[in-house]
Amino acid sequence: MKANSLLTIDAAINLLLGIPLMVVPTQIAQLLGFPIPEPAVYASILGAVLTGIGVALLIERYRDTIHMAGLGIGGAIAINIIGAVVLILWLLLGNLDMPVRGYIFLWAVAIVVMGISLVELPVRYRKE
């Protein structure tokens, strides 16, 4: 798979997670079944960070067209692996109080985020 395609997929994942969490954090948490502290400022900030990462990935994807540099594959890999590992540690050790659908959703997020990184790693180090 080409780096540009991976940047687009990674950006989409971040935007799909980030925008709803940024705009309506409490409702998204309730819908997905995971705990959210009140006020919802931290969840909203997390959504903003994920959205920013998604936009930075798109800037990198289209850097030749818009003449700007964004977040490359190496940065995306680092963010994804660190985020997935922390989420997995919380799921395994955090004694979180949430319904099963919350665990299912968060495990799915961890697997998808780690998975995209495992696909991106060989692309990052491939000799062209």
C-alpha cells in the first residue's frame, strides 16, 4: 500500500473519532458506553487533538498540492502506537466502570489504531 493511501486512511480514523468527540463528548460517551468525567472538557480536548492529527495527516497527504508539510507516516506511527498502548493498559489495568459495549468499542479502537500502525511501519522503512 502507498504512503499517501495510508495517510488518508489514518486521517479518516482520527477524524471519525475526533470530530464527534470534540463536538458532543458527553453524548458520544453515553452512546458508546464509556465513562466520561464531568465536565466533558477533557473528552472534548481529546476530540480536538484527534481532529488536529487528522487534519495534519491530510495536509501531509496533499503537501505537493497545497505546498505545506503536515504530520508524516513516522509521526502517525508514534502517535498511534503510544495511544493504542495507553488505551490497552487502561482497558487491562484501569478497572473502568462501563458497560460491555464500551469495552467492545474501546478494544476495537485500540486494535484499529495499532493495526494501521503495523501496516504503516513497513511502508515507512521501505526503500523506493
